[in-house]
Amino acid sequence: MEQQQNWSTELYKGLEVHVAPLKKERKTGNLWDYTVRICEPAADSSAQSDLLTASGDDGDYASEEEALAAGFEKGYALVDQLEEDR
């Protein structure tokens, strides 16, 4: 079953970092992961207009808040990498 994604957005170095925490489908425990999208300002985070999309990492986060924080940390690192590559 596909989960509804609730995106949180922050502006970082002129780009929008969108993060959606996702609850993992596990029988034991409530674990979380995230998805990150990097877009130009005012772009729709659910559209294919993103500059970069990344799934979570190998971590299991105990709460939605932890997953959200980890997602923004990864998003900032992705923006930094995009800047270096330009």
C-alpha cells in the first residue's frame, strides 16, 4: 500500500529541500525512513521537475521527527554536492 507523503520544505542555498518521513512496514517496532527531493524554488515537490531525488539511508529512525531531521541533513549535503558539481 502506498503511503501518503507529507512534505516539509526548507530553503537552503537558493534551492528547496523537501523531506517526507515514511513509516516502514515492519511487524516489530515503529521505524521510520525518509525521501528527499531537491527542487528549484516554487516547484511542486511531487512533480518530476526535481533536480535530485534520494531515498533514505540505511538507518532506522525511532520517530518521525528523527527521520525528518536526518532527511534535511542529507538534503543539505545533496545541495552542497550539487553546488560543487556546477
